[in-house]
Amino acid sequence: MLRGTGLLRLISVGGAIALAAAFVPAGCGGTAVFDSPDPKACGIGHGCPMAGCACGDGSVILDTTCELGECLPVEDVCADRCEEFEGAVFAFGTETDEVAIPNCDTFCARVLVNDCELGCDTLFSHCLKPSSCDAAAAAFWRCVTEDAVMSCVDNAVRIERCDASALGLCNP
């Protein structure tokens, strides 16, 4: 008879622990744990510009200006993204979250291959075929799609080995 009571008590204690664990909030400091690769990322169609940041080490970082549902100033985004790469030297932003880039399919494929889990969605909502592109911007994007070393830094795309002084966008 004592054996049955001990087993019942053990089951009751185990059940109480499981029930208490179910009510403990996930995360730390009251912050929920997100399954998203970047919990600050905004959804598709957010309307915020893409930031292009030329860093002091010669690299370029591309990222959205949308964070936690707000459009941040391009200069603030670039200052933050280039901080560990010798600071921001030049910053520009697009008008909206629709961006004209030559060879966009190739660019987006390279972004995914280089471990940016959100892909081009981390930069913009829609890629447009350019109607025109000046020679410097066309050369920059050709380098990005053909020769650049790309990596993902906090779901921003870092581009190395392309002339950052030619950083620019084409016209939609």
C-alpha cells in the first residue's frame, strides 16, 4: 500500500512541475522567443526604404530600414551596420521597399546561398526591372552578381570586392 501512495505522490509532483513550466513565459527579461532568424525584421510589404551603406573598410552593407515596424533613418541604419567595419562613409536609401536592381534573380539567389535566411525579403519587398541605369551603378551590380564576396551579418547583406564608390541604384 505504501508503494502505491509513493507512486501517486511522485506523479502528482511531476504533474505540478510540468504545469508550472507551462505557465513560465518563454525568453528572458520578458521577451518572447521568436522562430524568425531576426525578431526585429519587418514583414514583406513594409514600405520602408532599403539602405545602402559604404563602410570604411571598403565593404558595402545592404539592409532594410524597417525595424520592429518602424522606418529608421538611413544614416542611423548605416552607422549601426558599419560600426564594426570602420564606420559608415556613405549612405543612401531607396524611395520605397521596391528596388530596381539588374539581374535581381541572380542577386537574390546569391543572398540565399550566403546564409541570409530571409533572402531578399530582408532588404526589400519587391525587385523591379530597371528602366535605366548609369554606367557606375550597372558596373557595381554586375560585380555584386558575378564577382563579389557576400556574407550575411545580422540578416544584412555585406558585399566585399566591389567598388563602393560606384554604389548606386538604377531607375525603376
